[in-house]
Amino acid sequence: MTSNSRKNPLQPPQLAGLEKCPSGISGLDQITGGGLPRGRTTLVCGGSGSGKTLLGMEFLVKGATKFGEAGVFMCFEENAEELAQNVASLGFDVNGLITSKQLVIDYVRIERSEIEETGEYDLEGLFIRLGLAIDSIGAKRVVLDTIETLFAALANAGILRAELRRLFRWLKDKGVTAIVTGERGEGTFTRHGLEEYVSDCVLLLDQRVVENIATRRLRIVKYRGSAHGTNEYPFLLDEQGFTVVPLTAIGLQYAVSTDFISTGVAKLDAMLGGHGYYRGGSLLLSGTAGSGKTSLAAHFLDAACRRGERCLFFAFEESPDQIMRNMRSIGLDLRQWLDKGLLRFHASRPSTFGLEMHLTAIHRATEQFQAQVVVFDPISSFESAGSFPEARAMLMRLVDFLKSRQITSLFTSLTSGGNPSEQSEVGISSLIDTWLLLRNLEQSGERTRLLYILKACGMAHSNQVREFILTDHGVDLLEVYVGPGGILTGSAKAEQDRLDSAANLIRRRDAERKRLVIEHKQKALEAKIAELKAEFELERREMEETIAETESSAQSLIAGRIEAGQRREGTTAAPDKIRKGGRK
Amino acid sequence: MTKTEKPIVPKGKAAAGGEFEWELRLYVAGQTSRSIAALNNLNQLCETHLKGRYRIEVVDLLVNPQLSREDQILAVPTLVRKLPEPIRKIIGDLSNTERVLVGLQLRPGK
């Protein structure tokens, strides 16, 4: 672990096997591919208040507590007590580590006014001092915070630079993994050009304020001999220490699930092909104020908790108590899940901190709670914490992160009344798997809620609009009336139903009457036919009788003539005939 | 504080025992040419300006490394004026006599 162990930087990192020293700082080891270069010195630079000291301290504390590596913190600005107090707010028990000989804090006090320079000198005193501290506990890690103070104290910059160069080489020879901090300078990473001496790894911390909201970011400027993330990564500094979120590093290669989970509303499940949403999918509920977004989200949570899944509720506009009270009014008891530890609320105002910080906080809370289902209510308020493109970028990373962990997410989004609901979420609609739209409909003096599915990727879904009602036993969906007058809901629908049934009755009666008329007419017709037939029969008979009479009289006439003729001629031809047909 | 001084015996040492108006302590790291030069310069200067009123202690940090921390010594050689108060620190090989005199407040500064 000396300076000649340097690897060829052109070699791929996995082959070069540059030994890494895990920092133990959440997220930092991911973006650096395992930690800081072991046995080398890393420069951490940033403006005042950017978190350099805390990063250094956490590096040592984590080294001592997680990796069994003792550390030396040499500070030039704060004394040991101040430092211990400052980092106690991050949950570090520095004094305990000092007592157990895992940490040494050495405060180097330099008073420019007390010092007069009178010729050649070197900083051997500092080396001896640091060496003593390192040897006293067998330290593997060293932090110098911030050595640049020396530039203010010592006038002879030439000597100082030469000594710094010697110091960094000396640290390398000692085999300790070191962090030196430096104040950000104008146009340079550090005010006094420390980057000139530290060439292995440079981290830049930054705190930017946009619209009164500060966001901390970390960037790996340089990491010789190792692949690393090049983006700016947001980080958090709070009671849990330093948390870097490697969110920008998340790719699109995540596995997806084909399992379904229920929405908590059976009729809604039915609309979504009968199963509900995809596990690990993202769901957007958008609608105007009071359209029932939170209630639907609460159903979703309730169903998830019922299945024994761990749920996180990120509330950005209401307090947890308020949400639970409101949900009780529709018959949902969320408190029971809270008590069972299946549900956790995470309430914060969107404007409390920047988008990146929100993202980081969400990331950490989700990881820590190992949530399977998360709800964000509402995401539209993020626009107030940043610009629209920023909010979109943030949500995209959020969705990516959640999907990569197979966490089912539900977002609610408030759309303003005037806007067409489809437009305001155009930014994130492409990221969302299932999008339900809730609308308020004002009609005949009342307001009703409508629900329909705008999008449901990868599943069969209903194209129908349903009326959405909130009852004291939860959400229910009703069919709506679709007729020539458009969509009717609520009492208008009931009225229409009544009107319809009345109209139906009238129509039925009308038809009945007509049927009777037809019957009657048919009967009349049939009667007429019968009468005509009877008349005809009568006539026919008369006619036939007449015909018969006429025929018989004609015959007897003929017969009479023949008889008369025979008699005249005296023949006896056909006497039978004559007898038969002739007169007697 | 018990200190074991390395016996590079300063020449101009006054009679043993009793308090001196001037208590000076020179911190060095080993017997380098620079530390020897510093001690020589100091001896000469004291003989010239503070004869009989001073005592010089020499501390070798290689022998007593913990003193680097206790006495806040970074640079070597460092000359510390412990008495008269307030404490003054003068770093370097003391080759610039003018500045040493200013540092010891034997001469007003600029």
C-alpha cells in the first residue's frame, strides 16, 4: 500500500483491481464503485457549509464502527469539543469512539497574530503530530479539515506548498486512506489549488439555492483508475448523517412483474381487467380538488395492508392525523395498520426542501422501511418546489427508482379546475402505467364524481365512465346514464331512470292498445269475410238450383219433342227413354 | 507538565534556580542543520539583547512528539516566548534577526 502500487489508469477498473476503502456513507460507495481509493488521499472540496467536515467525520465514524478501522481527525478550524457537538446532531457518538480509542480528534490551533516568520522552516511538527496520532490508535483513516487554513497562517507559500506535497506523499507512504478538505475557490476546485497535489480522487460538494430552496449535490470530479458515476448526485445531511442518492445512475433495465394487486375497490378491479394493477407498476390518480383522490389512494393502502404489505404514505399537503380522520369518515381505519407497523406516514411540505432532497428523503425512507407500496399525495405540489422540467425529471427518477425495486407506487395529482385534466400531467403521463382520471361533474344543481381509466398499459380495461361515490363504508362505483342528453349522474340519473320507466310504461301501453286494435280489425275483417262467404254460399245455392231447374226443363222439352216425333213417325225407337223421360 | 529536555545545552544560560524575566523555548525536530542554525542564532541574539535575563529550553519533538500537540507546534524550528506574556511564536531558523526582535517584541513592528 505504498505509492508504487499505483495501477495503470488505462486498464479497466475491474481488472486493475484498485483497492477501495468503503466509506460506509450511504450511496457514496455505490457511485464510487466501492469506496475511496485505499491508501490514497481524496480531496473533498466545496463551499462553506457544503458538508465537507461532516463527510470527513462520517468517513471516520463509519470506518470505526462498521469496518473496524480507527481514524484521526485533524481539524484546523473547530476545536474537538465544537466538532463533537456539531456532529452529535448527526447521531455520531464521537466521544464514545475517542474513549474506546477508535478515533482521535486533534485540533491544530493556528493564530496568525502570534506567529512571526524569521527564515527557513518546515512543517515537521505537523508531521510528527499526525504521525503520533496515527500510531497511537493504529489509524487507517485520516481526515485533514481543512488544511488550507495553513495558507492563511503562514506567509511563505513556497515552503507551504513544498510541505503539502511532502505531506500527501507521506500519507500515502503511511498507507492511510485520507480525506483532505478544501474550500471552493473562484474557478478552481480549491482556493489554494490543493487539487494540484491530490490527484487520485476529487469529490466536489455543492449547495445551490434555487427559489429559496437549497439542494446539496455531490459530484466525483476525478477518480483515477476507477469507473465512477459522473453525474451530480443529490445528498442529504440530517440526523442520520450523510446520504448520497445514486438515483441518476438507475438504468431502465428492471424486471417487471406480471402479478396483479387489488385496488381495494372490487368494481375498479373489474374495470381494470378484473385483477387490479400490476405489482411494481405506477399508478396516477389525477383530478380536481375534492374528486376523491386521497380516498381512492387510502383504499389502495388499506387493501395492501390487509395483504400484509408494508406501505409508506408520503403526504405533502395533509398531516397524518388529518388523513386518518378523513378516511375514517368513509369507513377506512388506517390507524390499525399504523399501529401494526405496516403503514408509515412521511409528511413534509414540498417547499421544505428542494426536489433532490425530497427524492433523497423518499429514497431513504423507502429503503429503510422496505416498503412494498408507496403513495404520494399529491405530486402536483412538487411543482411548487421547483420548475416544471425539474419536477418532471425528479418524478422520472422517482418512478425509475420505485420500478427498479418493484415497489408499487400510487401518485395523486391535483389538476386545476380550468385546465383540461389531460394536459397538466402531460409531463409524467408517459412514465405512468395506469392512469385513472377523476372528474367532477356539475349537473342539475349537484356535483358528482366520475372516474374513468385514461390509460392502463399492458392490461385489458374498461372504457366506460363510472360514477364514483364516497359512502360511509368506502368508495363505490356506479354505472352512469348515457343517453341522448349526454352523461347523467347522481339524482339526475335517478330522475332520468324514473322518467325512463314512465316513458317505458306509456310506450308499453301504447303498444298494447295497438295490438288490440289490430286484433279487433282482424276480427272485423274475418267477420266480414265470413259474412261475404255466407252470402256467396247463399247465392251460389240459388244459382245452382236455378241452373238445375233450367237444365231439367230443357231436357224434358227435348224429350217431349222426341216423343212427339216418334209418335208422328210411328217408330217405337227407345221406348224406355220415352217412358223414362216423357210424361206419364 | 513534566518535560524532559534534550540536553543541547544553550550557551548563554544564566545562574541556575530562580525565575527569569525571559523564558524561551525552542522546538526542533532532530539535530538538523536548520535547528542548529536556529539555536546558534538564538543564543547570539539573546546574548546581545537579553544578557542575564533569559533562559532557553530546547525541545526535540522527535524525542517528545506529544509536545507537538500539547504546545501546538506545526513548524520547526519554532521559538516560543513563554515569558513575558503573552505567548509569541516565531518560526524559522531565526536568520532574520530583525524579524526575531520584532517577534519577541524587543523592537516595535512595522
